[in-house]
Amino acid sequence: MSNPRRRRNCLQNSDFKRAVDNCEIKMSEEVASAPVAPTGSTLTTAQKARIERNQAKALKLREAKLVAHPYKDLASNKDGSHPEAVLSQSSSVIKVQGTKYIDSGGGFLLEQPVLPGAGAAGAAAASGDGIPVIEDDAIAIPVHYEECLECGDQFADSYLFSNFDHSVCDKCRDNEEKHSLITRTEAKAEYLLKDCDFDKRQPPLRYISRKNPHNVRWGEMKLYLHLQVLKRAMEVWGSEDELVRQHEAREDKREVGKARKYNKQMKQLRMEVRSSIYTKKTHEIHQHEFGPDTYNEEEDTYTHTCLSCPYSETYEKM
């Protein structure tokens, strides 16, 4: 016995297939009845004119890209107006007034001076038939070698020599102890140097500038070679003993200044705290005590002098 639900599904599927077939038949009929477009379409006069203009523009652009050498007419000298211009066998080489120009193909010319040879060789070079003599314009830069103060080897350049003019190679460089750097402020405090000792005294000490590690907004630090700063201090003070004495003298002066400042502050504090007890020393107004009068007959005046001070007074009696 068949299931009624399965029979209903089969009927629905058959109806769906029939509807799809009908749609396909209708679409094929519409396509068959549509008019066929002509294969050859006609262009208007305006369209043809625009096509011709575009073709002419494309040809001009192509000719511009394939333009001949700009100095070819000058170098070929067909009209004889430029007798000094000579074109060699290769179209990329031009010689004008004794100078050879080579077209690099990148939009610029390489210039090389030509030295004409003697006799026939010079004439051949001038006419362009022979091989021109090219002058070697390379400049030979002499290299000066310095002798290292530590190992004795010769070197061309080093960090200490280029920055501080100190003849020590990079192999012998000791950044921690011997070739350490010191700031300008530390050098002035340690060796009691002034700015003129760094900049004005000959030869001026060389330095390198670095950003301040404490704050990048501050000024740049000036770093000097410690060896050169010590040598300059010996030139200023003469010996290490004199430098030590100067340090001690400045330390004593600093202690005296501190004591004077402390006493002044304590005195000011006593005046503010115990003003009723602290009184300043005051002096009485001086009263003159005159001695006997002395008479001057020539001027007819009298003079008397104070007994306690050198004050004297001259007057006339009526």
C-alpha cells in the first residue's frame, strides 16, 4: 500500500518540472523572434574625424619618442656652418671645440676633454678619422699616513685623529681610561680652567658635541679628550703641586665665605627673634670744650681749639 504523503510529493515535483520546461520554451521563442543586428555598422563624419585626429596625435607622440640626436645636425656639419663640430662614427659621440661629449642615453651628456696628438695624430684627431686621445681627468689625492703614538703603526684615519687631532689608531683606542672624554664643566671644576684656556689659548682644544643625557631640551655638551685637558692644565699652572695648592686655597676661601655668611644670618636671626634684648651701640653727640683764645694781630681774629678733638674755630670780637 503506497504512502499518500509520498504520492503528494511526487505530484508536486512533476508540476515543478513542467513549469520549468514551459519557461525555457518561452525564452527560446523570444530569442528566435528578436531582430538580428547588422554586422557592419556605419560611422558618422564626426566620429571618423575624431579617429583621424587621434591617429595623427599618436603618430606625433611616437615620432617624438624616437627623435634623433638633438646635436646631430650640428655635429654632421652638412651645411659647413660649424667647422669646429665633428661627428664620430658612432652617433652617440660628439666632439665640439676640442671637447668630447658622449650621449649617455639618459638625457644628459658626459664631457671629456680631448688632447690632440702631435703631427698626423693631431690632425687625424681633429678631423675625426683617428682615435682621439682622451685626457684622464682623475685627480690623484695624496694620502698622508700618521704614526700611532701607542703601537707605532701607520694609519690613514682614526676616530681620535679626525675628532681631536690625536695620533692614535682605532686598535689602540681606550675609551674607559686613557682616552676617556670629559665635559667642559667637569674640566673647569677639576683643573680650575677658564673659557679662554679652552678657546683662546693656542692651539684651541677640539671637542665633539653630544645631546645632554639629563634633558634633551638643554644645550649640547662639549666633550674634550681627557689627555689634552690635563696637558692644558699643566701649561696653565705649571705643575700638579701648584694645582693642588690652588685647590686648597680656593677651598679655604670657600670655607671663610661660608662662615661669614653663617654669622651674618645668625645675627639677622637674633635681631628678628630677640629684638628687645639686642641693641645696637649708639654714640652721644659730641660737645666741644674750647681752650683759651689765641689772638692774631695781623688779621685781628681770635682762634680757640677743642680740648677733646682737633676742631678749631676762628672768629672776630666786636
